[in-house]
Amino acid sequence: MTEHESCRELLQGLSAYIDNEASENICREIERHLEECDNCRIMLDTTRKIISLYQTIDRADQMPSGIEERLLKTLHIDDAWPGTGDDASIETS
């Protein structure tokens, strides 16, 4: 298995790992990979920071026009995220 294939496998389980929903075996595999892969460690740290920042924002504030769309496109989830598109917006309550 090449280094990049191993990284792709890690990314598939990253969400469950961050949410503490991954099995013990998956967690061990991810942690073993993270010990050796700076890029994936950076990805994990960045993802955790984004989640933390998102959880601390004031929900009453609206995201400036166009930011949501650019963010989703940058993260390559613009087509996969439910409710995205020209007329969609993130609900804030």
C-alpha cells in the first residue's frame, strides 16, 4: 500500500475518529498512521480546530454572502452537503 492510499483510508474514518465513534481497531490504525504521517496529523489538528471554532461562534451572526459556498467548494463538499446550492444557507438559531 502506498503512503497516499493509507492517507485516503485514514480520511475515510476521520469523522468517526474525531466523534469518538470509531471502533478500537480503527482508532489504533489511525493513531499508528498519525505517528508517522505529518500531513494527516496536520489535517486532523486543522479539522479539530475548525470544529472548535464553529462551536464557539455566535449563531446569531450570519455568514457573509458567498463565504459558505466558497468554504464548501474548498472542502470539496459543495455537491455532497445537503441543502447546499445557490439558494441554501447555514441555519443559525
